[in-house]
Amino acid sequence: MLDLKGYGPALIDGAIVTLELAFLSLALSVVLGLIGAPAKLSQSRVARGIATTYTTLIRGVPDLVMMLLFYYGGQVAVNMLSDYIWEAYEIDFFFQFDPFISGVVTIGLIFGAYMTETFRGAFLAVETGQIEAARAYGFTRLHTFRRIMLPQMLRHALPGLGNNWQVLLKTTALVSIIGLTDMVRVAEEAAKAERMPFHFFIPVAFVYLALTAGSELFIKWLDKRANVGVVQGG
């Protein structure tokens, strides 16, 4: 049995933090994607401009830089605002950025941009004939979106959504840089204390491997169920 020098419980707690961070970030990114994709396909130039700026900016900046900018840069901005409010109105105001919330928001924003492009492509894959038929039957735009476009879009989006999830899961390791005690942070501290990096980082690598492998099997199962009755290929 692998001896983790007493760090085993802390690594388990860190793995739980990693999973919580990943699922909450996924939820936020899906919501942003479902907002951003229709915006990019909208006839409104303002909506398209905002969505395009968001996806271009987020996808063009490295994830680590985004994490550091949001956490440290955001804290500096809040401190400056606090000083201004005190000097102008003598109101004592202070807000400390939480590493967990900062991690969720940053990763959610990053992958919201990728989800936007994934969902946009999936919406475009829905046959226009079905949308026209729904309108011919008197469906409202909202009804058409909810009953025709959304279910089929999700089927087309599953492969891309699954890929984004796999990358998101590994991206959670970045939160260790802002002080969140996930399993990477625990392994890093244990490796420094015991001077045994492989002893702690290899188990963490296997945990990530197990999570991604399990996720891949689940995504394949979902894809199979979503395509029941659908003819695949040409």
C-alpha cells in the first residue's frame, strides 16, 4: 500500500475541492455558452459584437494569465475602490477575494468562451427545414427554441462539450497558484516538505487520469443515448 506520509486525508480533501471546482465551473461555462452562442447568431450587431469580443479576448489570453489577472488584479482594483470610497464618503468598505470563488469564476469565464463556439456550431448543425416546419405549425420562437433547436443542439454539442469538460478538469490544477488547497497544492506542499516529488505527484496524476477516463466513458454513454434512432455517417 502506498505510504503518503500522513498526507492521504489532505489529498482526498483536495480531490473533493477539485471536483467541486470543476462541476461549478462547468455549470457557469455552460450557462455562458448558452447565452453567448445565440448572441453570436443574433441579428443584433450589439449582441454579436459583445459575444465576439468576449470569445476573442478570452481565447486569446493564456489561462494562467487570466487566473492571475482576475485574482490578484481584481483584488488590487477592489482595494483601490475601497480607498476611494473611504476618502470620498468615509465609508469603510473592504472585500477579500476568495480563491475558490475566484477559481470558479475564472475557469467558468474561460470555458464559457469555448462553450459559446461549441454551442454556436451545434445550433448551425440543426436543419433549417425543421425550424421552418415548426414556424409553419405556429410555434413561437421560444417554443421552437425549446422544443426543436435546444434538444438537437445538445446532441450535436455533446462531443465538443465532452472535450471542453476534459480540458476544464485538468485546468483546475491552475488554482493552486492562487492559494486554493486542491490536491495539486497539497501534493506540492507535501513534496517540498518530504523532498519526494514523485511520491505525491504520481498519485495526483493517476487521480486526474481516472477522472478523465471515467468522464470519457460517461460522455460516450450520453452520446449513444442522445443518438438513439439517428442514422450515423453519410
